[in-house]
Amino acid sequence: MECLTSIGVSKGEREVRQHLIVDLEFPADCRVSGKSDSIMDTVDYDLVAQTVAEVCASREFQLIETVAEQIARRSLERFPISQVRVLVRKISPVPAPRVAYVSVEITRSSSSL
């Protein structure tokens, strides 16, 4: 998903909201929901997306590492999952030379809370 957030090491960089692309991946046992065809039996991806957006809008950040850690923590607290992989890409992080993105990827488990 794409988020806009205030992020950057310098105050000037944080004054302009920037684009982040966030990938979230977690293992899920889909046997029950696959049979019931009910959202009540699975992790609602709309709520997952809302959680990511809430984290991105919650404050100013200096580092994408912090964004990734906050998303992982909130996801593990809010959803019945045991592990989450979070990939955060900051799009066009520097004006020159042209850089498409920088990224950080972390994997966290509920035992790390």
C-alpha cells in the first residue's frame, strides 16, 4: 500500500509529506475462512491497511526503520498473527543523483513484543 508521511532526518525534509510503499506479509491458516467464506474467520486486509495508514499518519519519523518497527508492533498487537514481515520503501529519497527508492525489510514475531 502507499502512504504519505512526514519523514526525514532534517526538519526541512519532514515538512513535505513523502510517499512510502509498504508491503506486509504474515502467515495465515486459511482453512476455516476458506470453508466458511466469512471475513469473521480471517484477518481483514482492510483493517490491516487502516492500521498501516494510522501508523504512517501518527507522527513525524526520521527513519524508515522506525516506521517498519511501528507497523510490525501494531500489527502483531492488533491481529491474531504470530509473525509479520514488513518492507518499507521510501520513494525518491534524494533529489540527485536520481534514486528510485531506499528500503528496509524486517521480520518480527509476537514473541519479540
